[in-house]
Amino acid sequence: MHNLPYAADSFDALLSNHSFEHSYAPYILTCEMRYILRLKGRWLINLPHWESVHAPVTYHHPSVLTPKQMTELFTGLGFNILKSFVLEGYGFDYYFLLEKGELPGCHSDIQRALRERGEALT
């Protein structure tokens, strides 16, 4: 999820089902998703609630962020948050529905340059 093999604007929609919290670099992950998602494309993220017993910050879940941290990450990288909610009664999961907006450049541009030089971050 930190070095995807897809071209820019490859997808209309993305689903991250209990995977975001496993990322060691959520900023790079978000940039990668942004890179492969078309403008106005949507990304649905499902993750354990930050206060859930299933979401402690450990080696297994290094990126359990609070809603405020997630909001700042997503909006800072040009995503519009269409909806964020907690689905109680089913694992106490947290959801974000995002839409890719305009943003000139991103960290993923650095990833592309590194990839072209054979120095991709993995």
C-alpha cells in the first residue's frame, strides 16, 4: 500500500477494509490512494474505532489515528470528507467516505520520481 503498481487516475473508487490502521506511513498511503484515484473518485475507509479494544496502537496497528488526525490528514491532501460515522453494533467500526478534490502535487510525486530512478520506498 506504500508503493502501488498502478498508473495515475486508474480507479473511480477504492475500499480500504481494516487495512489503513496497518500502515506504517499513513501519509504516504493516503498520497498513493490519491495518486491512483480519479478526480471526484471516492474512497471508503473502514477501520476499528480508535477507542475500541481492537485498535490499540501496537506493531500490528501502528496507525490508529483519532478522527481529528484523520480529518487533518485527508483534508490536507485534498480529499473532501463526504461522511464520517461510527457503526455501532457491528464491531464498533469507524468509517470515512472521501472524495478526491483538486491539489497540485503530493508526496506521491516524490514516490514516482524515486520509482523512476529505481529507488522506490517500500
